Amino acid sequence: MSSTTPLFRVHFGDGTTVDIPAETADAARKSARPRAQARETVITKVKLVRETR
């Protein structure tokens, strides 16, 4: 088991995404919420990144 923080990909309603390191999907969503508000969009989904881009 890896000791690194998992990476989550947060998808926004405007079609953009951002990768955020967080312990849980809820923590990633909470971290991304200010970005969504700044872009005047919503978070549509949060997924665990299994492999980097």
C-alpha cells in the first residue's frame, strides 16, 4: 500500500477538470468548491485518478 495522498479528478459543469490531492473524495470536493464558485459553475463529479495524464 502506498503512503502517498490519493489524487482525485474534479469535473466541473463547464467541462473543465482539475486534479486535487486529498484523502477522500469529499475532501477533494470541498477543496474544489471555491474554484467552482469563481468559475460560476458546479462540480459534476469527483473520481479517483488511477493513472496520471
